[in-house]
Amino acid sequence: MIPYKLAKELKDAGFPQTGYSGRFPSNGPNPEDQVYGPDLEELIEACGDKFPKVIAELFHNTYEKFAPAFGYETREDTKKFDPENPNGKLMIKTVTEILGIVLDEQAVKNLWIKLNDKV
């Protein structure tokens, strides 16, 4: 469950106060103090199609930051993230695919089993 303070910030920012996780943390007895506490899946879902793009841009910028320390210099035309060029589109598609795997509960369970296989 997310902390009350974060749930309150989400409410104040306009996050819908209904959903399927059904958690309503409250810091006080007043009804207006009650806020909806979405789970991670709901937060990601609420971000919609923007989520993979934001993660792709974060990945790109972090990659650019660390590349020189590893002796790697990226091409001039891809140094700045552009979601409309082929490189940006590829990064967004890749992130979308990876998120589909890492956010799938069954896939993560299967991965854990594979990584911890004692046989």
C-alpha cells in the first residue's frame, strides 16, 4: 500500500479516487481525509501510452550520461532523445516489450523459478 501522503498528493493532482485495489488510507477521522491508494499497476495503467516513452527517455538520458565512463561515444544524431526518429521509436518499442514482461506477475514468477532452479 502506498503511504497516505503520496495518495493525498495523487488526489490533489487529480488522480481518480476509484479503482480496483480498494484501499482507502486515511490519516484522520474526516471523510475528506480519506483518499484512494492505487497500487503500482493502477498507477502505470493511468499513465497510459506515455509510460513507455517516459521510461525510454529516462533510459536514453541515463545511457548518455554513463557512456563516456565506459569509453563509448554515441552518434551525434542520437545524442538527444527524439521519440519520432527511428532510434527513439526503437527504444520506446523495446521498453514497451520489456515492461510487458517485467510487469507481468506470472512472467516474473516464472523468471524467479528459472533463476533459482536447483535441478
